[in-house]
Amino acid sequence: MSAQLGLFATSSAAVDAVELVGEQDIVILNLSGGKDGLRAAAIARDAAREAGVEDRLWTVHASLGPMEWPACTADGVRYPSVGELAAEHSRLLGVPAERHLELRRSRGGVPYDLLTFIAERGDWPWLGRARFCTGDWKTKLIFGAFSQAARDFKKTHGRPARMLNVLGLRADESPDRRKRPPLIRTTDNSHRIVDEWLPAHAESTAFVKEWTDAGSWPHHWAYDSYPGAGDWLGTSRCSCSGCVFSSRRDLLLAVRRRPRLAALYAEVEYVRGVPFNPNTSMAALIEEAARPAAPDPGVVLDDDTPDFDALLAAVRTALANPPKRKPRPGTGPGTIPAPGAGCDGCSLAGQGLFAETADG
């Protein structure tokens, strides 16, 4: 396998999972709390068991803080956040707690969240422009978390550590992911050799849902129409709540389920003059979400937590300063409505868009 791989991509048909996993020194299972990361991790776990290297498995959750789907309580039952569910998935996969990492970017000893960076920068991570959300807030964090292990391995064994980075990306999620090779070498230096593997790349969404239910694996409440419903009629993807790459329905659902977060997104795009998405603005989504035809949220979160309040304060501090990146004229869907001048004459201010004080 190593001789074949080199620095080139390999098709899914050419991958012998047991051989691939068996020749690694460290196998990193990325768990987002979603169904796809779990499915990919389970495939890699099974291969590790067959190869006799299950003790080389690590699980990682790269947290986006309050921008992720949080925990919620419905009918007296508490449903976990994506971070909590990722830890539970790790446990169910048989990975010891000491080999599960939850990583979150920080600055000056306090959490440094993506929306704060966006507010400072004055731009959003549109595809094809600057997809810093996955690079700086996930990939680099995970890469850094294993740097010391790579150095220690090199010192002990006199060779680079072989690492396998397992991701839950699938071909039918988007045209971009369809083009992504299931196996590719991403790093090859004196301390580590890293291969990226997408073991569930060829599997359909329907299959992954059926596999999840058949194995009684817990899935996140945001996937359902109502927490605990188990019907998969909620959001289609369990990424950050208001991902700029989400479908319109998912975005409308997120706006209705997390109005306080949506309002903060809208505030950032209004102050910076750059829309949240190249095809729409968060202000327009808030207006559309208020219409009768918008998806039923099932549950509405108040986001009244110290973590969210800290995000709100950090974002507003950032917005009080000039953006670090020059605005790009002529991008996006057009003029962003000002407070009180929503689409179709609807008042965004009436929805409390900018009503909160900096201290929450």
C-alpha cells in the first residue's frame, strides 16, 4: 500500500482497509457528532480490530464553540451537544476516554471563535474564496495536537510516524466532495507521513441513516423534526448550525431554532457590509424564516449561556474596529437591509435583531 500511494490519490476500489490501517502508527478518527464521521470511524475501527491495532486509534472533535449545535432539553429529556455526542460516539466505538480529544481554538487563554474571526476579518468563508473555517479551526488544530506525538515517535523509532486521518466526507454531499479522492497523502516530512482516508466516500445518505438506525447508534437531535423523534426530518447535515454551505432549508431551520445566533450573524454582515452567503443574506433568511411556509423548528433554543454571551461580547468588540480585510465590492446578493428595513417592508428590528446589549 505505501509503495502504491506515494503522493498521489488512490481510488476507493484500490484501498485494502485492513492493510491500510494496519500499517499506521496513529489512526485519527474525526468525530463531528454527525452521522458521517461516525460511519467512517466505525469502518476504520473495524479494520483496526481485524489488523490487531485497535490500540492505535484516537478520536478527535474540533469544536466551533457556540456556533455548533448545542445541547437542548425537550419534554424533560436532555439531548447532548455535538461535542458531547462525539465523546459518546468515541466511547461506543471502544476508544478509551484518554484517547479522545476535544479541541477548541483559543487566544490569550480564552476561546477564540470563528464568528469573532469573521467579524475581525470582515469576510465570510465562501467556497472558492477563503475556506478558513475548516482549515484554521479544524485541520490545523488537529495537526498541531499530534505534533508532539510525531516528534516523540521520531526520537524513539528513528523514522517518521505514519498517521491516518479518517474523515466522514461522502461523494453525494456536494460536487466538490464527489471529486475528492478517497485516499490521498497530505503530508510527507521527516516527522510524519499523513494519509487522508474517506472510508464512507461512496456510501449514500440513505445507507448511512439506515446503518445508524440498524446499529442503534445515537444521532444528534438536530437531525430530527423534534428532539427524540428519530425521523431524520430536521437538518440534513450536522455541521455548525449556520454553515454558509448549508442548503436553504437547513439555514431556515437553523434561523428558527437558534434566533439569537442568526441575529448575531446578521449583525456581523450588516456592520461589515458583506453578506453571509454569496446567494443570500442572513437578514433575508431571518425574514423568510418568519413566513408561514418556513420549516417548523420543532424546538427553539434561547442560547442563554455564558459561552454564547462571551461570543456576543467578542464579536461586538471586533465590530467596533475596522475590518482587517478590505471589503470586496460587487459580491453577494446585493444590499444588506438596515435594521428596521427588512425585506417586503418587514421590520427586522421588530424581531430584536440588534436589541441586545453587549453584555447579553
